[in-house]
Amino acid sequence: MLRGYELYRAEAANAQTIERFGHGTPDDWIERHVYAGHANWGIALLLVIDLALFGVIGLTVWAAQMAWTPVMAAGVINGAGHFWGYRNFESPDASTNLLPWGLLIAGEELHNNHHTYPTSARLSVKRYEFDIGWFYIRSLERLGLAKVKKHRPRVKLGEIRPVADGRNLEALIQNRFELMAAYGKSMRQMLLAEAASWNGRRLGEGVLRAAKAWIHRDAENIPAAVLPKLQAIRTAIPSLDQMVVMREELRALWQNRARTQDQLVADLQSWCQRAEASGVAALQEFSLRLRAVRV
């Protein structure tokens, strides 16, 4: 919890870090001569304001404010937000959403969403998620005091093309997190449907629970102890095994940087042909969606 705060303070003095991650932030006279040179003035000014507003109790208010960011942001968000919670997307890290309601830290509780779309002004992505930071931003925008520069990409569907082309490939790569989340949802639905009438329950409920939690995850993120359980499920449900194999093949389209654009388009076309010839409804439907997705 406290180590995170120490790391933040250390990096604040690293000129290379500031140059790299401070791009686009204000660099005017006030920033250079007031904020950068007198960082502690803000802390002292806040103490004066708290005492003026609340009297002696203002000391307690000030202490809570001083602890809030290092404990909640550096500790809870960068600690618990990579350990406990749920994930909407397979971002290349361990980030999680702590709660579907981002009320305490301006929406940062939706940390998996933030890591997936780090430049988006809005951190909520599901209908049941609420990002109070986005509420503030929209309120300021309506008053003409702010302007939203970036949103997360949204999947757009058009006509289903006869054959997947470069535009489909571009749209797939741009919307890969959302599309793969939909693919993962199809896998879990297949698992539940098969399990309802599956005669292989001799493998135990532990295997089924492990499959529900991990079958849709990226291969490198699955714990080694879980792999035998997933293999048991995949052996029992061949159609699910095929979806797992083809999921990894699909991920290779944006991971393999050695292949040219034309080669990747050919790979996508081959993937769609095999998916539609597989006899697996979920694969067939997803392939049709890929041929309809556009930027």
C-alpha cells in the first residue's frame, strides 16, 4: 500500500518519466514557476482552507485528504485493482475492475476498462457501470469548460462482405478487445449449454468452475495449476476445444508482426472459411460478424 506512494514520488523526480508520460499536459509559466517549483504550497494552502472552513476539525479533514490519493490510488487501485475483481477485457496485464461503480476515485475503480482503453475519457463501458469522473467531465463539457478528445473505439457493423478484406482486418485489430470479449462470452455460453446435458460430470464441479473462470482467458494468463482442468473440459467438449484453438489463431493476427498486411488478410480469410465450415454455430456467427465489422 505505501510502497506505491514511494514509487510515485521517486518517478516524479525522473525527468525521462515526466518527458515521456507528461506529453500534452500544461507547460506554461504557472506550471514552471508556481507548481513545479513550489509543489508543497498546494498542501499548505489546502490546510489553511480546511482550517478556515471547518476550524480545528479541519486538521482531520486535511489528514484524510492527504492520505486519500496515496492510499486509494497508489495502494488500492494499483494493488487491489490488479488482484481482485472482474475483467471485461483481456488487456495484457492483471488489471481488474474492483466494482461496477466508480464513485470514490473518479472512476479508477474500473481499472481493467482503463488499462484496456487508457486514452478514453470515459472509464465505464457496460450499462451497469457508473463512472462519476465521466459525470464531472460531461457536466463541464456542457458548460463549455471542457472538451472530450478521445472515446474508446466502438464496433461498427455494415454489410457482410463476401470475403474478409483489409478493412475487416483493420476493424478487427482496432476493436480486438471488444470483439474478443464477445468471443469469450460465446465460449462460456457454449460451456454452460453443454454442461447442462453433459454426461462427463465425473470430472467434478471444480473442473467446471475452473473452466467458467478461465476458458476464455489468454493462454499466457492461465495459471499452470488450472491447465489440466481446462484440458479435461476441452477433451469432453470437442466444439469448445475448437473454439479455444481458433481463438489463439485469431489473436495471432495482431501479435505476429513478421507477416505483411496481405499475409494477415489471407490468414483472416482462411480463419473465416474454417470457422464457417466448422459446424460450430458460435464460430459461424462470429465469422459472419468479422466479415461485417468496419472501422
